[in-house]
Amino acid sequence: MAEAFNFELVAPERLLVSDEAIEVVVPGTEGQFGVMKGHAPLMSTIRPGILKVRRPNGNVDEYFVRGGFAEAGAEALTVLAEQAIPVKDLNAEDIRSQIQDAEEDVKDAKNDEAKQAAETLLSQLREVETALKAS
């Protein structure tokens, strides 16, 4: 059986989680990755998506995260998110609003770099919207 490790999820407004986890699946910028006890040291940026936390009791908690960093080690994982909201508290209308803002950012982009960044964010938000509809 997998061993528990320390997990913290921090957003600018508050500490959302400081507890034990068996596994955490993080939406990394380079793709999703899972962290368990004994993980090799890793630091990654995160993209908008659903972060999944499997608890020692078997429950799985889900959080929408947007931007930030994840730092993993053998004994702990810390996620510093620009925004983090429990999925159960997430309003589909909020995501829709963020998608509309991102669509406007694509239209208003002043150069190719800004347009590409806005298109990437828009794509990621649409993935989150799809994930929410499926859950």
C-alpha cells in the first residue's frame, strides 16, 4: 500500500490544504504528472486544470488551479497556485466568463507572442470546462 506524504495547496488568499495525501495529480505545463511519497525532486509550472488529491482514507478531492508552481520532493509536495478553488465550489459560469475574457485577449493581442499566450490560456480553459462537464 502507498504511504502518505505531506501536501500543501496555497493560493494568494489562503492555505487551502495542509494535510496528508497518498497521490496528487498535478496539471503541469508540460503535461499532467503524479506525485507519491519518495518522488524525485521536481519543480514545475502549472497550467489551468484540475488537481486531484487522493487521501489516505481513499477519498479524492479535486481543485481547479490556474497558474503557479509545484515543488515535489521525497516527503512533500507544495503547490503555490495563482488561483485555487475546490471543484465542488466552482461555478461553470465563472469558467465561461474566463473563457470569454481569454477570447477577447486573443482578438486584442498586439503581437504574435501575446496572441499565442492568449490562445494557449483559452485552450486550457476550454479543457477545464470540458473536464467539469464530464465530472
